Amino acid sequence: MPYVEKSIIIQGDPDEVYLLAKDMEKFPDFMPDVQSVTVTRREDSMTLTDWVTEIDGTEILWTEEDRFDDVRRRIQYRLLEGDLDKFEGEWRFDPVDEGTRVVLTVDFDFGIPELVNLIGDILTLKVGENSEMMLKSMKDRVEGKAGTP
């Protein structure tokens, strides 16, 4: 199954960057590919969220469970239902000299072996590009560049 891991350095406090990532409902405000994120259930360290994203003009919908570890600044997510067979991973927010190193991992499966055989590399590339967009958008938001090219 395809796996993508991307990271970025953000000049900002790790706790503040982590809190921005926890506020997923605001992602559409500064992430172009994210059309909507709706929290359908919220508990102390867990949310259920409905996502609508667009990749190259194709709308992808899913519901995921998000688990928050505030002490370690980690967010683990996993697909409950949606357009993919498997979609799970983790956000990590680690302090570095420059601010915060954010790592986003995605482990996914479209559930159609023939599709993976034909265009698996392209799908992995697109998931990687989407992950990089999310990280860059977060960086721009924290560093005060949101809305600039």
C-alpha cells in the first residue's frame, strides 16, 4: 500500500502550530484543496470529521477519526468511511532551532488493485503534492503569508 511522508520547517512555536492543526474546521480558510471539514463529534482527545477535498478536479469525501496527544503534539487520523479503502497517518510537531518541524504521514489504499497497477505512481505523487500543499499552507498561515503567492 502506498505511503507518503512529507515535512516542513515552520518559523513558529510548536504548541501554536499544533493548535492550528487541531482546528481542522478552519483548513478551508487557507488550504486551497480542502473544500470543507465538519466536526460531527468531539470528545476530550478525539474528533470525528467529515472531509471534502479536491485533487485535480476530482472531489474526494471521507469521514475520519482524529486522536490528539497534546503532550507529545501528535495527531493520528484514520478513515472510518469514504472514497478510499484505507487512509490513515499522523501529524507530528517537533521543536527545532528554527521553530517547528511538521511531519505529515499518509498511508492509503484506493482499494482497486488494477488502478494501483496502472497509475499507482501518479496517485502517490498526487497524495504527496496534496500533503505538501497542506504543509505549505500551514507554514504560510503561521508565518503571516497566507493569501500571498
